[in-house]
Amino acid sequence: MENSAGDIVQQRHEDTQSHLSSDMEDTCVFCMIAENQDKDTEIVKQDSELVCFRDINPAAPHHYLVVPKKHIVSCFSLFKEHVKLVERMAEMGRAVLQENGIANPNDIRMGFHRPPYISVPHLHLHVLAPTSEITDDMAHKFTPGTMRFATEDLLRRTLVSGVDPDHYLMLTCISGRGLSE
């Protein structure tokens, strides 16, 4: 029986993800942190699926990264099935902020850098607060609606819609329009 084009694309995706995961887990700094193999990084919060730690180059007084323990390259590697993962990442980020006295949800920013603007090729959610104190020299890296940065909300809505994040997130920057709420 012949494979359909969709089956071939899905198999290619699985082969690529499997290859990247096995090769990257040995050298990826975020995989090492997730496995508690980096003695210089303090894990602030973790569960069976995620870890949260402070960004090594903070852009705000509270700047954390939430990463899955399983190696995923970037937000462009995600599919509709990953919506719950993105939601859990955001929940952990909000919990860490709340535990550190940040209660105003209007003064936080959460999002993902888009390739090629990622410094570590392992999916990570930036959690920053207060947004009013993001440093001037770093603000351009965390501006929603730019080619560089996609908010957690935009990525989640993109995944729910079933649209390919790679194409959709690029188009939202070009057109300035996103999915309707």
C-alpha cells in the first residue's frame, strides 16, 4: 500500500524530530539543566514535564525560562497536539511569578523567540516581569508582533487553529494581523 503525501510529510517530521532529539540531548544546555546536570543553574520550579530557571542574561528583574524536559527545537516544531504543553508552560511561568510577589497579570510578558532569533535550539518560554522594567537595550528582543518574538497567547491560538506555526507566525509579522479571538 502506498503512503499518502500527508503520511510522507508526517514521517519526515518524526524522523527529523527523532534525529534532532537524540543528537541534541547530549549537547543541549537546556537538556543538561532539565536533567540537573548543570551545577551553575538553580532550578526554581519543576514537575515531571517542565523546568523553570532564571535567564542567564535577564532583561527584567524577573526573567525566567520554562523549558520542557523533552527536547523540542523551537515553537516552529509544534503542532496542534502541543497546545496543552504551551498552556502548562505558561501556567508554570505565572506560578513562579506569583511565588515571587508578581501579581499584576497586566505587567508580565510571556513568549517565544522565533527562529532564527533563538539563542538555544530548545523550546523555551520567556517569562518577564514587570514589563515596565524591561531594559532598554533588551526591549527589542521581547516586543510582541515582531519577527523575533511571539507571545504565548498568539502561539497557543495558532496551534489551536491547526495552522502551521512556521508560516502563520511569519505572516502575522508581515501583515500585522493575527487570529481573531
